[in-house]
Amino acid sequence: MHETLSHGGQLPDALAETITARLCRLRGTDHSPPRCAALSGRIGQRVTCAIYEWRPSPCREFEAGSHACQQARRRHGLADDVQGTIE
């Protein structure tokens, strides 16, 4: 997990859960319902990532407005429009 502090990255180790030797996820993202430990705010109103600058690659690949984003919004009963809900 090259993205964690202990392996030379910038992601705090306490927020990471190991998936494989090369991949991690943020704590809480595997819960039901998922809630990332680094997410601040209220889903559907205004949210922000507390570690945006250091977020791991899976988060970097998840873009606001993308197909995956739209699917996640639908699971939370939210409209597809993300404007104004992300900082």
C-alpha cells in the first residue's frame, strides 16, 4: 500500500484498510450503508473530504458526476445533479 504514510504515501494509516498488498480503501467504505471515515457533512446537502489532498487512488478515480457517482447518489435517494453538494 504505497499510499499510506508508513509506505511513503500521504494517506494516514489509521484511515486505511488493506485490501491487497497494493490496494487499500478508506475505513467505513465497506459498511452498510457505506460512510467514508474522511467524509464530513451531510449526504444530500453538503459534503467534503477531510483528506482530499491525500485521498487514495480509488477516490481519485471516482469523479463527481461520473456514472459511479450517479449510481451512488441513486442508492441514497438523491437526484443525479451534484452541483452545490460537493466542496
